Amino acid sequence: MPIIVNIDVMLARRKMQSKELAEKLEITPANLSILKTGKAKGIRFDTLEAICKILDCQPGDILEYVSE
């Protein structure tokens, strides 16, 4: 898949654990894992906005396009 999800990178930069992010987003750790691994078919803009707000980053820091 040409879209890479860099949530793990941002979590490491912010010294935050996945569990803490999931709690702040009010989603299950399993659903966050689906996002992190790129297995999700899509992401809602309000979820992306919340991730960016919590991690103090831009959507481009989370999502990356790599041509195949």
C-alpha cells in the first residue's frame, strides 16, 4: 500500500505509549493498532484531527505517500 502510517514515529517522538493515545482518543487499543499497521481502509477526519491535536503534529507527519 502506498500510504504509510507513521503514528509509531510520532508516539516515540512524544514519548507516549499507544495505550495512552488510545485512551485520549477514546478508542480501543485494538482499533489504534489497526490504524498504526495501515490495515484500516480509511480514517475519519475527526479522528485524524484528534491524533494531530494530541500528538501536536500535522496530518503529513502521520500519513506519508510512497509511490510503488
